Amino acid sequence: MDLSNRGFALIREGRAQAALADLREAIRLDPCLPGARNNLGIALQILGDMDGAEAEFRAAIQLAPESYPARVNLGNLLRDGRHDYAAAAAELRGALRLRPGDAALLTRMAQALEWDGRPGEAADAYDSFARDFPAAVSPAVEFERGLLRLKLGDFAAGWPALERRHEAPGAEGIRIHQIPTWRGERLDGTLVLNTTTDGYGDALMAVRFAAEARQRAREIVLLCRRAEARLLRRCRGVDRIVIERTAVPPAAAQATVLGLTAALGVTAETMNGDEPYLSADSETIRRWTNTLQAVPGRLRVGVTWQGHPRQAADGRRSFRLDHLAPLAAVPGVSLVSLQKGPGCEQLAGIGFSIVDLGFEYQVGDWLDTAAIISALDLVVSPDTAVAHCSGGLGRPTWIALASCADWRWLLDRSDSPWYSSVHLFQQAKRGDWAGVFRRMADILAIGPRAQPWARPR
């Protein structure tokens, strides 16, 4: 085995550090080996040396411009390590020319284009691929293509593609077996709506459509997680709640709550629905209102700053707690933490005042969160489930968005077709959270009740 291949074998064994000596010796003996250069780049990237890795990938490409592995590796490093999405898209496009039917590579290139603020180009790339390589269009590709269509406002094309996510490898078990999928037809039987296939935010956003779905079915049974059960059983259209799949009754059809968008043919005009569609009971609101009475100030602002770290886009959508300092500095504003789990560690030693609701809130469920939000003046959040809960309650909600935001917020909008009480504050340029919160602080200094998107209680 030559030195380059031996080095690559060590990398595959998880021994990148040990591989360096063989790979560097291979290059010393023959500096014109593109494979050795590429393998050294891989090892250096694993070890965190991004500069060294980039230099080796570029050297490999210079030696062999048709080197598909080196172009892919450089594109991935620029995309995921450097966050230089324009350069990443160019490199990945070059690799795609070498293997034009590679669906996974297409997806990575299109994502780089979208994150660089070019969703139209990304959608065109998917369309061209589907035209030229129809057999290579997998459910995963259709799903990603659908997300872009939704972001561009093409709901008719986007909603059906959204459901293709359940056909991807590894996703087969998330639906309920032996119950047919609902397509919007009238049912003389039970319709099971499933929230467990998606995140809490998706469930809290889409459960609004249960009321319309109920007009087409004899009964709606909602399969959901325990943490959301008390809140969602209060929604119009929901007849029964079950927590365990084994408790799902015989049914005529099933749908995910997010899949109701396709089944019902939701449009921009109908997605707002009957708002507010979430509510907390008076007793839970009273209990949390009593707790919050001790919070001083003219405006009590609930805040979160981090979503679930396992969510693919969390690194872009979340921000640090200390970014909220300009809001805390506004006279008469008191911040109340609505953060749970990851992110709460940032409360320790923070340099401004923020109310921590403690253990009772941390172990509470979404009904508790809804009751607290109902007792606050405003909620400020990244694109997380707390924002959807607040919007679904019809409460004044400011959502801080990255420059490349999720599909549901569309493009270049400060309002939301989903929630009339929501106002969007989007980064003017990538990473500029400081600018977002300066704008919020300026408005808070005047008072949000003067603004058209902040409903009085």
C-alpha cells in the first residue's frame, strides 16, 4: 500500500493525526500527487486546521482540475467551515459539472445558493436537475425543492413536496402503519392527526387547520407528545387526544398536522385561519399572572434565544443571550426568560437583569408557557416553538430572523401571513444580530403598543 492510501486508511479508522506523517512524506516524495494533497486536506480539516485543509484542497485542484473529490471537499469546507456560501456554491457547481446526476451534491450546492441569499437560483438548479435527470429525483430532493418553492410563495407546488420527507430512507417508521393518508376528501370516520412527526413549532403552527379538517371528518383524534397535550386539546376541531401510538383507534385516514396544508390546499389568503387558535385556561393564567406581578417595569417582555441544538438550522437561527442587552437597557423594560433546556446555562453571570422563572417553569408544559405568554406584554424570540406559541395565542410577538430565514417567513417581509400579531426583524447582513436588537430597542423605547403589529390586551 502506498503512503497516500495508507494515510487515507488511517483517516477512515479515525486516526487523522497518525495519518499526517504518511501523507506529508508522500507529498515530499512527489509534490504533484493530487490524491495525497486531497487526503492531507481531509486529515487537516478533521483536526481543525481549516487554513491548511483549504490550501491542500486547492493544491489538489490545481494539479488536477477534474478532481471531483477535491472540489467537493473544498466546497464543503467553504460551506460548513468558512460559511462562505458564494464561494462554496461555485466550487460545488464545478463538482456537479463533473458528475451532473449527483442528487446529494445538487442539494448541497442549492443550499449554499439559498444561504447566500439566492433562493431563485437554487430553485432553478432543482428544476434543471429534475428536467435533465428525472430518475435521480429522490424524495429528499423533492422535499428540498418544495421548501424553496414555499419560500418563494409557490404554495401549490410546495405543500405536496413537503410531505415527501416521510418517504426518505429512515423516515418510514414515523407514520402510523395501516392507516391511509388523507388527501382532503370527506370521511365518514375518524381522522388521526399526528404532531409527533415534526417539531413543536411545526405542530403549534399547523394545528390551526384542525378546525377546517374537522368539517370533513366525523371525528378528529390528535396523536401528540405529552408536553403539548394540555394545550392542544383546547384547540377547535380536536375531539380526542392520545399520547401513545398504541392508543390510536381504528381510523379512516391519517395526516400529519403540517400535511394538512396540502390536504386542504392552504393558500396565502387562508393560512392565517381563525386566529387566535391557541388558548390557556383562566386558572393557569391566573397562577402565572400572580407569579409575574412581582416583575417591575411598564413592559414585561418574554425572551428566548436558542432553539434545539439538534435542529439542522439552529446555528443560524439562534443567538446568544447577551445579544438581548440593548432590550434590557431600555428604561421600564423587564426581561422574563422563556428559555428551557439548552441555552439556560447562559443565564449564569449575564451582565443585565432577567427574570428566571425557575424549576416550576422548566418542568411545566406548553399550557404553562401559553399562560405565561398570555400574562406578558410582548415576546421576543428567534424562530422557535415559543414564537409559534405566542403567535398562535395572538400575542404581540417579535421574531428575530437570520439573513437567510426558514421557508415559512417567505422573503423580504416584516409581517407574517401566519400570524397577524407577529413582526419580523431580519438581519440586514449575515450574522448581524446586533443590528436586529438595536432596531428592537429603539422601538421599545417608544413603546410597542404604538405599533400596528402589537395588539393591546
